[in-house]
Amino acid sequence: MKKYFLFLLSAVLTLGFTACEDIPAPYGIFDQGNGGEGGGDEGETAEPEGDGTLATPFNVAGINEYISSLEADVNSPTVYIKGIVVSVKEEFSTDYGNATFYISDDGTSKNQFYIYRTYYLGNKKFAEGDTQIKAGDEVIICGSVVNFKGNTPETAQGKSFVYSLNGVTAGGEQPGGGEEGEATGDGTAANPFNSVAANQYAAALADGEESSEDIYIKGKVVSIREQFGTEFGNATFYISDDGTSTGQFYVYRALYLGNQKYTSGTLLNVGDEVVVCGRVTNFKGNTPETVQGKAYVVSINGNTQPGEGGGDQPGGGDQPGGGEEGGGEVSGNTITVNAADLGLENGTAVPTLTLSDGTTLTFDGGGNNNAPKYYTTGNTIRMYPKNSMTVRSSKKILSIDMTVDVFSGVTYNASGDISIEPGTFSLADDVIKFTGINALQATITNISGQTGAASQIRFKKIVITYAE
């Protein structure tokens, strides 16, 4: 009886396994792809193709390979990407005018790419009556891409659009570039670079390298990210040859006319013709721009002085590198800076400081209503949550030691809620030690989520050490 039972059980199991070979898996076996919602392993992954231009767009394999070289949360220059819509997460609507969807090389969810909140044809918001996007559509996308938080390749929100939908195009300004046009000028005061030439000149520099000399750039204001104001005295904006975003160049935190901090005078407007003079860099190896605090506006619509009239010809004012003189004592390959020796007024926002060796310290509120300020109580510079300080130098920075105030049992180091990019930090009594920088610039940020004394950095002294 026992032998019969075992024989019967063996037969049933054999029949069961044989039958299962012909029954599909009930839910499918998914390959998640890039940010996909289910994936699927249909089809073969294509080989990377294209160079990201309109003439030869990246395919999806190509854009995924390209983004793998980007640092986390850094927007790329403008690129073109072609693919087939796999699924639509957010249709175009008249409420926001954009859409979110996935594309791949073959229309399956294998190796897909995330198109996040992209605008419609012509780089416009979607309007009533426009053709809706759907799975299977062939598209070309134009815009910036980003490796969001270091783990999600996607288009940068609001910085891309559908250039082509099933072969239909509608033009539109290319965000951040596109077909750039011809480079002109030689970068001198007499013959400034246009925006295309400035982009090419800066892009040829190594990652983080500053130009060895000041260059002049001429163009029309495309858009303004940070208007001139009395708090920081600088402005951030884009310029191009024709005032559109085609071939635009990024002017980052440039000082005002005469290479001075803005106190009063004509503000920038979109369409203004400007000449900018200063150092440029290829920030993080993918963003050509002026060097923060080392460039200024030479002229606005021909005017070289605040207020009415002309004034000096371009080239007037001290050379870039501006901001207030910050002093500092140089010894060997270090510079020591005491907050009490900077000549700052009590309770005032800290401007961009240029140290005696040319290194600049630039302070930013980061969205906090309290920007970094100097107080004579303790003779410290206070950095509140979200505040940052960027140290930029023509010499490679190895480390920064920051001595903070200790008062009533509180060590003012933001309770260790600090970040530095690049590098790492450690706490040692009243000193915050920033090491492993090995770059021409570093940004220290207070990332505290607390309130009160425990949330602040109050530093009395910094010591910057450079490579020999």
C-alpha cells in the first residue's frame, strides 16, 4: 500500500510540473528599468546611439549611459533624446501644461527613461485642443537631464519639452541651448565673446578650473534668476545673442556696474544688452559660467555707470575678484581668517569677501529669511539653517578648519547637521574639520532641522589649507 501511494504521488507531481510549463506566469516577471512602474523583459536592450544633438539624438540606451557620468542633482546642458512612449504617468493638462511619461527604444518597458514634467510642442504649455500624448507615440525630447538624488535618471523638471511628436514639430526656444549658432569675438573689451564663444571657451576648461584671465562677453538678457539687490549686491542671469535661450550663457552672481556691489541704480530687464567682464569656469565639468564674485556687469544698454548717462568705457572699475576685502594672514600654504578682523558691522549680512590671497568667501541665505550675519557678541559669523558659505580659490583647497563659539555650554556647530561639497567633515571640540576637498571650491551648508542655538553655526575663525 505504501509503495502504491508513493507511485501515485510521483505521477501527480510529474503531471503537475509538466502542465505548468505551458501556463504563463500570472503576473509576469518584471525588469524594473529606470524608474519604471513594472517594467517587463520584452525585447533586447539597444546599444547606446547618438550624441545628443538634434541631428543625432541620444536613444534611450544612450541617454542612460550619458547620465551615468553626471553627479547627483546636477542639470546637464541641453540634449535631444528620441524614443517611443511606453506609459503615461501624468497626461498633458491645461492646469500645469506639462506631462510625465516613460519612453524606451522599442516601446516596451525594457530599459526605459523617465520624462518628468516636460512641456509641449514649441516649448509651450499644453492648451485646449492640442493633441494628447499616448503609448506608442514616437517623440524627440529636448532639454536638460539630471541624475535625481543620484539614483533616478530623468529630465529636469520644467527644463525640457517635446520637440517632435510623431514627426510633428513646432519650433520653440531650446532650453539652455539647442542649435547655438556661430561663435564670435575674441574675449577682449574691443571684441567680446558672444554667448556661444563664451560657452565653448569655458567648456574647454577642466572641471572646476578658472580661466587664467578675465574675458568680456556680450549678449542680451534672456532670463533673470537673481535680480540685483542691496543684500548681496550681485545678480544671476542668462544672456544670449538674440535674447532667446538658444545658446545662452550663465552669468553667476556677477557684481554691478563699476565692479561694485549694487546699492542703487538701473536694475536688469529681460532684453537688456549687457557686457560682462570676469573669470569663467566649467563648474563641475558640465556648466560653463562666470566665477562667483569674480565677474561684473561692464555696461547695461551702453551705460557703464549707475543712473543716467554713459560714464567710463567698458573696462572701467577694478578687476573682478571683487566683493569686500576680507584680509587674512597667509603663512606657507595656509591662510587664517578671523571674523573679528573683517571690519564688518554688527548685525549686518555678510557680503562676498575677497581674502588677501584672492580666495573668495560667498555667503548665501539658501531660502532662510535670515542670511549669514556678523555679530560683535562673540565676534562670530552666524550661519542659520539653509545658509551656506562657498570658498573659491585659484589654488586647490585641501582642508578647512572652522573654530566655532562656545557659550553657556552650547557649542555652536549646528549639532553636527552640516554638509560640505566636495569633502567630508568631523567634529573635534570647538573645531569643525573639513577634509578631502581637493578642489578649487567647496560649499559648506548648515542643514539643521532644529531651532534656536542648537541649529546655528557661529564661527570665529577659519584656516584654509591649500595644496603645495
